Amino acid sequence: MTDNTAQERVLSGQAWADFCDALKEAGKLVDAPKAPGDVFNRTEGYRYLARMLRAGLESFVEGGDAAFPVLRSPAHDTIKMGADNPDNFYQSAPLNPQYDYRITGTRGTVDYLGFGTVINRYSSGGGMKTDGYLDSRDMEIDGDGKLEIIVSQREHPGNWLRMGPETNAVNVRQTFQDRNTEIRADIRIERIGAENERPPALTPEKLDRGLQGAVQFVKNTTGLFQGWAESFLPTVNQVAPADQAYCQAIGGDPNIYYFHSTWSLAEDEALLIEAPDIPDCQTWNFVLQNWWMESLDYRYHNIHFNKHTAHYEADGSVRIVVAHERPPQVNWVETAGHRNGTLCWRWIGADRHPPVSARVVKFSSL
């Protein structure tokens, strides 16, 4: 698109009209044949599209300049996607492999801190591939908790995070065991050599391209996860091992082994989940999600447990109950008004990945 074409599209209003038309088309994803057709799930589906639009606009209109990257949080308590983890604080920034970058800050006390360079193709429906990964446990961090990472294609001494020739973003995962006591890492990113530069003013081309990118993100990313949720339907009310290669292809953490499936409970039913064998691991967690693969509202409901928050049986096993009302068991995961959805179990940094069982029982039997 030439500058003149973008100017004409902005002046005529066509850039905005095309954006609105494409957004209307993306709304048809809520009507996918295998998606639940009841009013509750449709309502959440349209809210999900609105959330994804917010994420797309933040990324493509407000951000997206790899010359002046800013670490922002693309998923949080009111923007959720792709089986987000409530124990995580997510950050991301755009990159250009022709540049070198520096990440600096303080480590904090958060249990797990990982940095990954990726080829992010969510906006085109292609998922995400990890190019380089750096775990804070393998990094040089000074006695005051200060850290510095060089992000580049060329290897550097010290903490080096590799970029490939197609790298276009860096993702940061901070995983808490207990958000109430742990301190988040405080980090920032800068392009090396840009200390005295300032980003250019907004142009018609950037606006037009950003609006198109945002709506493509809504359409393709929502379609990607809709298809993923559909693939879990054969394993309803199970804790089933996922296709690990596929999980990595769409941006999964290389230190995580994933279980994904769907769940569906009648008013008088509960899902009893049992992990008899807990491996040596950095942590584990279980999360209940809606059909759109959003974690349920963890601001007001207890919808997940992890290695730190769960109660253990005398033999070291873990029993979790998913139920519409409080059961006698300690580890209660609330359905928060839902009757069906998806779920995820993660072994994080585990030396092995034992199975986890699940079965539907009558609530009265608990």
C-alpha cells in the first residue's frame, strides 16, 4: 500500500469502513457449527470477540513498532486467549531480527521467569514458533536481583537470547506459586542504539495497516482456538494428554507438558479429578475454562489450583472436585455459572508426566 493510497483511504473513510465490515464478518465465528448454541455461551462468545479486538488494537494500532518496543501484557484478567494460565503474568513486545535489543530490570521473587523469542503468526492463523528460550534459573543475576539480557541473532557473552532470521516478537512468562506473596519481575526492553531516537508520528499507512492487522488477528486467532476446542470434544470429562508438538507450534512453553479436554456437567454432577502421582516439578496447575478457552473469572471465583495452593492427601496425591456448589472436599474448583467448557492441566518443569484421571460422579455421592 502506497502512502497516497493510505491517505485516500483514511480521508474517504474507507479504511474505517473496511475495518468495520471485516469485524462484522469475524463475528460469524461465534456461530461455528460445533460451538455451543445456547444464549450463555453465545454471550460469552461475543464478549470474547470484543476482548480479542482490544488485544488486536493494542498490538497493531497502539504498538507493533519493533524499532521502539514496549513490553505489554497481551493477556490478563479481562483479555484471555488460548488456555491462558491465571498463575501467569504474560508480557510481549515486537522485534525485528535486524536489530539488537537489551532487556534490563530486577528479577523479583516470582517463582518462574522465562523469556522466549518467537515467530508469531497468530494474525495470519499460523500459530507461533519458538526460536530461542532463556530460563532465569540459567541466567547470571547479580546479588541485588538485577539482570541484563542481550537479544540478537549474533551470540553474546552473558545472558543471550537468540533471535532467528524470522523472529518477530519476544514473550515473557512469569509464573506465580502465590501471587499474594511473590514479587513480579520489573523489566523493560530497548533497541540498542536508539537511546537518542524517538518514534515517528502516526501515519495514514500505519493506521490503515494497523486496523487491518487487528481485525485479522480477531478472525484468525479466534478461528485457531475455536478449532482447537473442537478437537478436544472426543475427550469430554477427561484429563487427556494434548498433542505436545501442536502445543509448541502455537506458542506453548517448552518447559510445559499439557493436558487438554472439554467438560460438561449436569446440575447434579461433579467432575472428580485425581492425580495419584505428583512428579518432581517446578510446579503444576489445573485450570477450568469456558468453551472459548478463556480461564473462568479468577478475580471472584476459585477456578484453579497449583502445586502451592492445593491440599494434598496423606499419600501425597491430589484430588480436585469441579462442581457447581461447594463439595465436602477441600480442592473445590467453581464452575462460576458454567455447565460446559474446556480444561487444562500442566506439568511445568517436570522430570516425567504421569497420567491424571477424571470421572463424573453424582454430587450427592461426594
